[in-house]
Amino acid sequence: MIREIDVNELDQVLKIDRLVLGTNWEDHHYHTEIFNEDSIFLIDVCSNVVRGFILILVLGLDAEILQIATHPDYQKKGLASRLFGTSVEILQDVGVEYLFLEVRESNSCAIEFYRKKGFIQTGVRKNYYGLNRHANLMRKRLSYDCISD
């Protein structure tokens, strides 16, 4: 089931972060985003086990994926796609037009995932992840289906 995170589930998210992302995000960064009204922080949970998460910051008509990860035990089962799809529905409901992200230039699996979701590369941020570790900048225009009466 995909739903908003509860602060009591943060430890499981942090474990996934350390296993999959190895980011420089501190625990308090995630904690702050749980209570940030401009953030969408969703988890995929089954039997009280967090299997994956997505964290998005909404900035008016734009939004940015800050983090997305699936626990290694549950990868390649469509969880990230479901988290992404649910997030896009929410973003469309609040009127977001563009979704942005940075992805490590060497992360070919993630880049392919984003391309399949309709993202295009818009640039490169040199040394974003450290010396000679660049980030691809990507953007997706969120489409809206209009129904005529």
C-alpha cells in the first residue's frame, strides 16, 4: 500500500537510504521533510515493512524528486513505478507542470527508469556528487488529460 509516511517509520526509510542511496542526507533532513507542507513523502508499505519511498518537494508549478529508493529485497517488482505514478497523480492534482531531478551520471539503471517515465536530460551539473562525479539534470512535463462535456 502506498501512503504518506508516519514519523515512526522514518528508521526504516533511513535504512533503505543507507543501503541503496548512500546519500549525504542526515536523519534530520528526512525528519524535516515529513513535516514540510511543501513536501510529498510517500512510502510503499506491506505488513508494517517499508519497502520503498519517494520524497518530492513542490515549488509552485514545479516539483523536484529529492529521493526515491526501493529496499534491495523488493527491487525489480514495480514498486518504484507505483510510487512514481502515485506521486505524479498527486502533483497533477495540485497543478504542478514540471517535475525535475538530478541523477548520478553513472547510474544507468536510474537514468533508463526516468527515460521510460518520460524524463529528458536538460543538462549536467559538474562535480555535483564529488570530484568527477556529475549529475544529469532531467525534466518531465506532466500531462493533463482534458475531458470535454
